[in-house]
Amino acid sequence: MKLWVKMIKRDVASKLLGLANRFPIITIIGPRQSGKTTLAQSVFPLMPYANLENPQTLQFAEDDPIGFIEQFPDGCIIDEVQRAPKILSVLQVVTDKKKVNGQFIITGSQQFTLMESITQSLAGRTFIVKLLPLSIQELNAADKLSPLNQTLFQGFYPNIYSQYSIPSELMQAYFDTYIQKDVRQVINIKNTSLFQKFVGLCAGRIGQLLNKESLSNDLGINVKTVEEWISVLETSFVLTRLQPFWRNTRKRLVKSPKIYFYDVGLASWLLRINSPETMATHPLRGHLFENMIIMEAFKARYNALKDNNLFFYRDGKKKEVDLIFDEGQSIFPIEIKSAATYSSDFAKNFQAIEDLNPREKAVILGSNDNQIRSELDIISWKNFPEYMRKKNIL
């Protein structure tokens, strides 16, 4: 069956060839099903391919990592490389000996396991590319972007955009595979239903300050387990913590992070939202919209091969700004509102950050039109990626 996603060009694709001219190894990490394999094979179509999810391939790589790599004298693509970490030491020796750039493309969906091994074996020999699910910009360019409620409901995983796909079925399969392969590889979770309930509770707390004690009380588990499970979700690219903005100031600022999901469609499924119509009236629609926009900022940064410079602002008086791009000498603050019509109340919290030297200000709306005003910019959710590019806040 032909997949629509094969027609969707990834923004980072054009940068991979340049990286291959400068580094012997390119490492692509990101969530399961975010398109890492498709990206690698489309940019390097002549490279041999080895998938360590295949039991026989994995056994060969574990039993004889030297022999495994020697079967690819001109290099190859290796999928889910964290399953056979011994390979990384071999790659170090091989690439140091040959001194040829662009030899190996490796992928992984568990950043902690992989990053720990890379730090030990491949430091200075690889460039790490973070690939998240499809972006608004990528879908727009392929003329595949759905209306807002549909987008919030189905999310951005590439397989969602294959023919005849049903989002709820794909999310169920995704989560089952995630539990069986990724979670069990990192920690021993005996009660998987309790863990799924925990993930669902996290989805219900999108955009809120992380309160481990509250999660602990709701589930009857200790705070240490809460932290362990959140770390697992971060490690396997299910959710991330957005840190509070902190700069030398006399103001009392919060120090707790907020949590967001890498894909809004997965969060919607965990919240049992079963249709775009349900999304339209759901009490957490605004939080899910905020999640989507913040992830677009992450995607834009990573697709530009840049680190995360994203924060939120909240002071002791509960004045809050949803998203802060930290530019060093200045900041670029953004408020996120799912409403289709602008209200002056949306910008009132910008007053709390005037002393932090904001370069400009913007409000992202769930509308289809932009308004460029003298004091701030009002931007449609569809145009947010292009807006980031024009304002050079990538």
C-alpha cells in the first residue's frame, strides 16, 4: 500500500548530506515512528540497511560486533542501534582507521541509553540529529495539513498520514509496542495498566507545573517511582519537561518545570478523545493546542540543527508567559491561545517581563489569519513555523 508520508519531505533532509561531508557518523534520534528510517533511507538510498529490531540481526550484532560491522566495508544505516551498544565501540575503531566522512547513519529511539554510549564511544565523531514527528510546516508544504480540531485529534506521527489509517488504532498499536519494547528494556514495570494510567494522568496535566506529590497520591505510588517513570517517558521521547526561565532578577520565579507530550495526537488518545468533534468542546483543548505549538518550536529548533533554547515564564505573582525563546541578550516571548479571535487580555502578562528586554512579542491563535500590530504580532497556528523563520528565532 502506498503511503502518503513518502511524499512528505522532511525539513532536516537537506542538511543531512552536509553533515555526512563533515562527520563519519550521523546519529538520528527521536520517538518511535517519527520517520527516522524513512529519512535515512531517502537521503542515503544506496546505503545497505540493518535493522536491530530483527532478532537474527540483533543476535549477530551482539555476538560478533566486529564481524557484523565488517560485512559493511563501505558503511551502512543501522536502525535502533541502542539495542547493541557494543557496536558503537567498533564504529569508533573503524571510523578512526578509515577517516572517511559519511560512513554510517545510526538511529535510536531511547535517548538516555544511546546518548550515554555515544558519550563514551563516539564523542567528536558523530553529529546528533533529533527528529520529531511531522511539523505543521512539512504538512503545509505537502498540502496535507488538516483543520485545527482534526490536527489536534490525530497528531503528527507519519503513519497517521498513510492511506486508510485510523488514528485510534495506530495510537493503540504504538503504545502497546512502546510498553513491550522500550519501557521493559529500561525498567521492569510489573503493572502495565498502572503505568498506562500514569501516562494518561500526565496527559491530563499538560501545561501544568509538574507536581510529583500529586501524581504519587493519585496513583498510590511513591514519589521516587513517579520520577523514575517520568524519566522513562523522557528517555523514550513520549514527553518532555519545559524548564522555567531563570535569569538574575529580584523577582521570585518558579523553579518547577511543565510537562508536554512530543505528539499531541498521542496525548489526545490517552485522554480518550475519540473524534475531532469531541476535541472541539473538550475542556483540555486549550492545553492540547498549547502542547502542539510548543512542540512546533522544538521541531523548528531541531530541524535547524540547533539546541533547545525554550522556556516558560512564571513569577511568584502567578504572572505567566507560555513560551520564551532565550536569545542571550534578549528574549522573544509568545503567548498561546486556542481561541479564533484575539482579545487584549491575551497580552496582559507581557507586562511582567518588560525588564527582561523582549525583542518583540507575539500571540499564537487558533485562527487562520495574521495581524501585525505596532505592539505585538498576532499569528495563526498555521503560520507559526514560517513566523519563527522570518523572525530568526529558530
